[in-house]
Amino acid sequence: MTDTRCLPNCPPGQLIPTATQMLDQSQLQNEKAEDCGVRFRCRPQVRRLRILQPYVLNCCYSSSSDIVLETLLVLKNLLSHLTWQHSSSFLIQLTFTLVPFFEEVSEHLRLAAFEIYGSVLAKVKKRRLVFPLKHQILNLLVPLVLHLQDMNSDVALICRSALCHTAAVLGWSKLKAVFAEKDVWNILRALLEQETNKALWFLKQCVACFSSPQVPIRRAAVWFAGQILQTLDLEEMDDVDEALAALRHMQRDSDPTVSCLTTQTFYILDAKKKLLLAKQPPSCFSRRRLRRRYF
């Protein structure tokens, strides 16, 4: 039996091989059982793996990229042994842990993170979609769309599949068809058109992607931020100072296509603001629009 008292101080270099060995043993015993025509799950090993889960997850924060990659591969393998019924808390925590790896420079780390997220999503059913998981799934919606332009084609394929599953669990039948077939630009337009009340939330997600190491993703994030900002009224524009500052900073982006698009976006926004000011009624008692909020 694994001595849990020693695990918190166990170096990642020792913990990950231990978890890998346990996964291999569990898989081997399951395969032997299946060869005998018996449905079997190695319960003692699974129980030990559950004990290791939080410590394996903690290895994602290692300063060693090799250990982090090995950890992600272990987590990817571990998912096949977990059910939503018995491991929902761990799976939800895992979705939050994965987020920083979506914008990793390393394709191996990025691909592993998206593969794990896709596997977690595949375990989610509509009836189980409650807070905080629903919030996190919505919070990762724009990054998934933007990564359809990922330089790694495998990541792009995983993101499209994940978007379709997201639409299914959210009950977005029209958007599911769009996610399955359309390009990034049409998907973003359709998303904003259907979920207008989440515009400021989507804007926040765009800003988070401004720091992506990939030019196509930064460019798409700037474009979508501009589309969102054009839907806002004067009052709402006053609430997005931080987003506007972040967008203005993109005028100094190292890639000229991104910086030029940002400059063009501000020309459009300035013209839109002048038009809104010209149309603004003089009375302070004019009817105010329902304000959208960040989530």
C-alpha cells in the first residue's frame, strides 16, 4: 500500500515514475482480465491512483519542462481509469490547472494539455454541467475557437471536437453546426451574435490571448476584440478601460499584421464613438440599455 504520509515530500522525479508504474500495472491486469472474457477493473490500483492524484497534479507546477510533460502524459493516461461519478472534483480541478499550458511555446506541452481537456470534456454530460465546471467551460470558449488556427494541426482538430462537445452540453444546436464546419471568423461572428449578453466575458478572454506566442492567435484575438467593442454603447465603453489599454498595447506588437490590424481597429472604434456621441440624446432621463457584465 502507498504510504501517503511520505507523498507530500516525494520529489516529482520519483512520484511520476511511481504513478506511471501503477498505471501500467492497472492496464496490464485489465488487459489480462479482458483476455479471459472478464470485465474487471483493478480496484486496489485505482484506489492508490486516487491517493496520488493531487500530488501528480502538483507536479504540473515543476520548474522542469521534462517533468511537466511527463506529468501531463501521466494525467492523460490516468483519465482512462477515472469516471465522472467518482472523480468529478479532481477532473474539475484539472480543467483549471491546464489553462496556462494552452499558450505554451512547446508544442508537446500544448498538445498534451488540449488532449487532456478534450478527454475531460468527453466525460461531461449535459445533466452534470453545474458551477464551477460550466463557468470554466464558458471561460475557455474563445481560446478554443482561436486555437483552430494553432500551428499544430492536431491541436486544431482537438479544439474543433471540443467546441462541438461544448455546444452539445450547453444545448447550442445551431452553434454546434457552425463549430463543426465554419472557419474561425464565421464561428466568432456566430458566437457573438447568439451570445451577445456574454460579450464582455468574451472580450476578457480575447485580452488573455493577446500574450499568445502564436501570431495567428494574437491576430484573431485582436480582430474579435474589435468586433465586440463595436457592439458596445458609450456607457459600456466606459467599463472596458483595461481591455482598451491592453488592445492599445497591441499596436506595438512585434508582428506587423497584428499591429496594423490593431491600429485599424482603433480608427473604426474612434469613428463609432463619434457617431454615438452625435446620436446621444440630451436628456439625462433617456432609457438606458441593459448593461452587460464581466463574468
